[in-house]
Amino acid sequence: MGGPRKLPEHEALGLVERYGLRVPRHTYVEARGLEGLVERVRGEGLRPPLALKVSDPGVLHKSDVGGVELGVDLGELGERAQVLLERVAQRLGRTPEGLLVQEMAPGGGVEFIVGGLRDGVFGPTVLVGAGGVLVELYGDVSLRVAPFTREEARVMVSEIKASRLLYGYRGMPQRDVEALLDAVMGVQRLLMEEPHVTEVDVNPVIVYEKGALAVDARVILGKGPEKG
């Protein structure tokens, strides 16, 4: 079966959605099948502005290969999709597998990361923290080994500095803490119930005044535990 492999973006989003995380409406198209893309997107009811993202298991970070286009209208969809795929192909040295077309998330939310990994000693371990680029810049995260309760997940959230953004920091509106906790508990269940998943990062999870949206997901598959 080989070593670890990354799920394509659309499959990763589908997996986290099955565990209760709400994701933007999206569709996947193979790189060699762009004909009729506009009609397909219109037929599936996706509303612009749209985000275009390369979806390929060999691409760990889309932005590193120029694999993202934002704010795309239907009238320019075909052209910008082709430009994105050609740009990524030049950097990869091959044609990427496909393209994710996704409705852009509304503004006004606060970005968090929810993720985890299957630790060789402790087993499934879940994290929550400040999302977007802030997770790498500040390392503002809290960790727990699964299984844990929803109340323990609430404690996790309270341990990160970014949690103040959920509670009306400096006049900002309060955000839906329960929706963020739903995401934490969903990722915990995913890691506990999907033994071949060794790592999952949902970043950002955008938390609004009501609800939350998982915009990007990265899932790494391994061999899974050996049966005794």
C-alpha cells in the first residue's frame, strides 16, 4: 500500500463533513475535464464569488504551488481555472489531478484550527487553536488525548488566547462557541473511528455569530493499527 498519502481536497472535505463539520458548497472537476465547467457550476447552484483550489494528493500546501484563485465570477471561471492549472503544472512538473470549485466563505468570522494526529504512544490527539497563518506564527493551541468530553473540549478552547475573540473582545460580537465545540468533537470522533487517518487539519474553521464553516481540510492516511 506504500507510505502515508494525502487525500485530495474534495475527499478531505467530504470526510470531515460526514463527522458533522459544515463545509462550503463545492464541486470537483478533473484537470482534463474543464469543458462545461461553467454550466456544471451553475447547474449545481454554486453562487459566486468562488474560490478555485488545486486538489491533488501530491500537493501538501496549495499556496506553495500557486494553487488558489479567489473571488472568481462565473464569467471568468473557465479562464482562471485554466490559468491556475497551468501555473501549478509548471511548478509540479506534471498536470495536477483536479480542481475544487468552492463558494467563498462569508466575512465577519474568526478563524480557528481544529485538528489532530494519531500519536504512536498516546493514540488520537486533538488540538484547537488560533487559525489561519496565526497557528504557525504564535502556536496558540491546546491539546488533549482522546477520548474526552465536550466539557473538556470547552476547557481546551478556554486555554487558548484567541478564545477571547469568541466572547465579544473589545466590542466585537460574540461568536458561536458551541459550533466550534461541535467541530472539536467531530474531529475527535473522526480520529477514533477512522483508523487509517493518521493526521487531520481543518484550517480555517471560521466561527460566526451563528454557526461555523470548515473552509479547508487536510487529511493524511497511513496503514492503520495492526490487528492482534
